[in-house]
Amino acid sequence: MIQIPFYETSGMVLSNFSAHRIEYEGVEYPTVEHAFHAQKFGEGSVKERITRAGSPLVAWELGRKYKPERRADWDDVKVGVLTELVRAKATQHDEVANALILTGEEEIVELNPDDSFWGTGPDGNGDNHMGKILMRIREELIEKNA
């Protein structure tokens, strides 16, 4: 099996940093990255600042800056939340859905040496949850279009 590597800041259509606005739970976000970090917090100024951040990188930085204030169950729900957000992006943008479908049955891998949870980590043996989410959504799209 061939791996399809990508990195979050690469600008690829599959990246959470890509310029694809999404609507999630009645709120419009500039990117999946904005939406993801906003979900770490209850209603209030931190969530609003992240939603309005000028770039996905700033949204990411704010999410890290306010880590002590994030919701208590975040570690339990973060994979599910990101799955919902990526699903929203793929169903709201044909370009994203088509890019995922075109990856066929190949393994999608986030080559991120700094993150062993979402990516491959420094040794290449990370959990690759981001890649797994993309592959799960790809399967859903293929089944829906069959």
C-alpha cells in the first residue's frame, strides 16, 4: 500500500489550515482549524477570539495559549469533534470530497514529526489520528456515492 503523506501547514486541500469555510453547529468558521480550537472552550470571549482569528495559525496559537481554560472533557472528545469538522468540510465543499475520493484506498498519513497523536511523530510510529479521520470520511463519501 502506498502512503499519501501530507503535513498540516502544507496548504493542501486536505489540511485543516486550507481556506475552506465551514458551518458547524450554526456557526461559520474560516477553517477547520478555527472550528477545532474554538470547540475546546465554552461560549465566551476565548471561543469568539479563536473564531475571529486572522489565520488558522493564530487560531492554533490561541488554542494553546488558553489551554488551562479548555473544557474538562476535551481529551475524551477531541477525535470525535475533529471527525465531525472534517466531515462538515468534505460535505460542504465538493473540491474536498473529490480530493479525498481520489486518494483511492491508499493510506493517508500526516507527516508531523512534532505530533505523535495527530501525526506520525518523530519516529514515524505515531497514532496518525488525522490520517485515520480523513480515511474514515473518505470511506463514508465512497459509500454514499456508490
